[in-house]
Amino acid sequence: MPNVLTPDIIRVTTPQTNIRCGVGESPIWIAHEAAWYWVDITAKTIWRLDARSGAVSSWSTAEMIGCMAPQASGGFIAGMESGVFHLNVVAGGIVDAQHLAAPATSAMGMRFNDGRCDRQGRFWSGTMLIDMSVPRAAGHLYRYTKEQGISAPFISNLFVQNGLAWSPDGRTMYLSDSHPNSQLIWAFDYDTNSGTPHNQRLFVDMKTMDGRPDGAAIDIEGCYWICANDAGLVLRFTPEGKLDRQIAVPMKKPTMCCFGGDKLDTLMVASIAAGQAADDEWAGATILLNPGVQGYAETAFAG
């Protein structure tokens, strides 16, 4: 049985109890700012929490943001509705958005979802149908680089692409599909020189477990942490795919986790309020907790 940690033995806080994200996603730790960022997809909002002062800021965007990653030259790279964008947040709640690319296979009613950079700074993200009730595997996984632009699909037939992460050495890529018709996590061998995944294999079948696989993070022991949406859990799997730890969180629908803080030993977990009871104070909350292990900082986009 996995080691079970419950909220009474971990530090559980909500940055702002009045912030309830419709679909909270894509937490990021920006070390030089000592700040956390995350997004509310349906509200088209970027949130920022100053870890030292506790001050919170927000910015509105013209499109839904599925994911963001820091960019080495400043700002963020993001997967949105109409493609990949460079975003700068500026004073007055304004976001300067520059459209970089759109997939050749893009279609109406779709958007980018989960995404992050590999260890070499290439940006990866996948598409999904906005209406999850449509049981059609129309999503694809793409790679974007400044030099090559957006790729052709590397992986297709995805319902709700999620769970992207890379092992500490970058040689294993993880990917999940959150849809009830899938609920699978895969591992791939990853060529760090070419940025190419191959040898796709089943890592975990979560149909046999509580919750659906959502967003993920990697710790310094090479273990894969993934939010179990609908189950109120964050799960840790060893590189061999063995469940060895789980943390109960106060939100039923956690979405994505990210390591951060000065020692990279804090886990931020975002969640969904949409469809939850109006009096559920934790639905849509974004929390910080101590998982008992350090993680890795997110790699910045190399562009």
C-alpha cells in the first residue's frame, strides 16, 4: 500500500480564499521573482502570488490559456485557443500577446491544454476539444521551437492531452489522457538531441484507481507526481510505475501540480470549481503543501 499523507500532517493553505478558479491550471514557480503563477482557463485569467509578501495580481487575456511556461528571454510561452503565443504581463492588468504559430491541423472548437518545456527548452503542448462531453479523440501533441516553429503531430488520437513531464535526465517523457474513455499514462524514450519521443508504452492504467490522470511534475528522485482529478488526491509513481505515495487534498478536482519555493520543496496544486457545489470553499482553490521531497524547477523556453 502507498504511504498516505493527509491534510492534517501537511501544510495546506489557500493563497486567497476568495479566488475560485473555474478551471485552475498550469502552476509555475518563477525563482527570480519568488512568485507563483497559474491560470484560470475558463476565466481567461493569469494569476500571480508573491511568495514573500502574499500580494496577488491578475491579468486578463483575449483567449483561454491552457498552459504557460517561462521563457528565457522574459515573459511566457503559452498554448491558447488559436495557437502558441508569447505573453508579457505588464502593469494595469494588461497582457501583451504575440501569436507565434498555429498547428496545420487546428480546427474550430479546440484549444491547447497541458504543456511545458523539455529539459532542453523545447515547448510541448497538446490540443483537445473544448467540449469534453464529445467523446472524440481529436487531440494531437505538438512541439514548438523558435528555429523550427510548430511541428506536425507527434502523438494523435488523444481525448484530453495531459500529464507532460520529463525524467531528471530528460530521457523519458510522460504523457497522460484525462478523458474517462482513456485514463492512461504513457512513458516514452526521449531523444534529447532531436527532441523526439519513441517507444511509447503504458506506464499506468488509472482506470483501476481512484481519479483520472491530470497534470504532473517530477521530483529529484525521478518519481512522477500526478493529480487524480475527481478523487481529491495527488499520486506519486516511481519510475517503474509503482504507486508509492498519495496525498489527500481538500479539493475534489485537483488539476496540476508544480514544485517551487526557495528550496523547491513546496508543491502548488490548482483545481476546478466548475460543476462543484457553490458552498464548497475548496473547489477551485490553489493550494501550497509540503510533499516531503524536492522537485525540479521548470525549464524555460529557449527562445
